[in-house]
Amino acid sequence: MHRFVYVSTATGPLSAHQIADIAGACHRNNRRAGLTGILVVHQGKFFHILEGDETAIRRRAQKIQDDPRHSTFEVIEAREIQRRAFVDWTFVHEMPERLPLLGTENVATLRDLMPINSPLRGRDLSVRHMVRDFLASFKQLVAA
Ligand SMILES: Cc1cc2nc3c(=O)[nH]c(=O)nc-3n(C[C@H](O)[C@H](O)[C@H](O)COP(=O)(O)O)c2cc1C
């Protein structure tokens, strides 16, 4: 079991369609590949945790890294883990209701992630700290 965590920056302003497209790809591919975790999109920044089989993660991470929609890819963690911190895959956005989603994606609002005890932050302390630090990196969190 492996965990891969990074932050990156959108290369330009992302339209609601582009964000929904990324959420759709995650939904389509991650579940099928047994990948769990979260992708938080906020103010042009991405925070991504992927957990699962190492080969599956490497394969998908390569595609993600090659994606021109973001850059300044900063790996926070890439290591073997004993157990998953997440039971599912979730996409987090400040206003998911504004995105043209299919409706089947597992989405949550940034507001749901904000409480320090939010179950969305995962069940591992080090992971919860990474989520906390990412959220703390914003001067102001804009949540609906
Ligand atoms: C920040 C960011 C995170 C992404 N995360 C994922 C992901 O977790 N899973 C995924 O399948 N695609 C993700 N994508 C999209 C991939 O870069 C790529 O477009 C997609 O995997 C291609 O899907 P396909 O193999 O079905 O054509 C992400 C893109 C960006 C910009």
C-alpha cells in the first residue's frame, strides 16, 4: 500500500468545465484502480492525496504530472503505508454545486473540510496535519 501527496498550481484560470472534467476523470479512474484519497481545489491550488497500489499510483501520477492544466508540482509525501487514511475517493471544491458535474462524483464542499475534526481529513494523524497545513497556507478560505 502506497501514499502519494502533492500540491500544485493551476497554469491559468480554470473554468467550471475544466474543474468538472478533472473531477470526472478522478471519479472514473480512481475508483476503478482502487485509489482512495482527496483532491482539494481552491484558489488555483491543488492538494492531492492518492492511496493504493504503488503501480496504480505511479501510472496515474505520471499522467497527472504531465497534465498541462497545472505545474509547480511539489511532492509532500511518497511512501509505503500500513493502511489507508481514506475509505473512498472525494473531490473537494468551494462550490461544487456550481460545477457541471455528472452527479455521480463523490464531492464535498470546502466548508465540510474546514472543521478540525472533519472525517473528510482522513483517519491518520499525519494526513490530517497535511490537510490542516494546506488549508492554513491560504490567507483567506473562501467557502460558500
Ligand atoms: C490537479 C489534477 C489532479 C488530477 N487527479 C487525477 C486523478 O486523481 N485521477 C485521474 O484519473 N485523473 C486525474 N487528473 C486528470 C489527469 O491529469 C488526466 O487528464 C486523466 O487521468 C486522463 O484520463 P484518461 O486516462 O481516462 O484519459 C488530474 C488532473 C489535475 C490537473
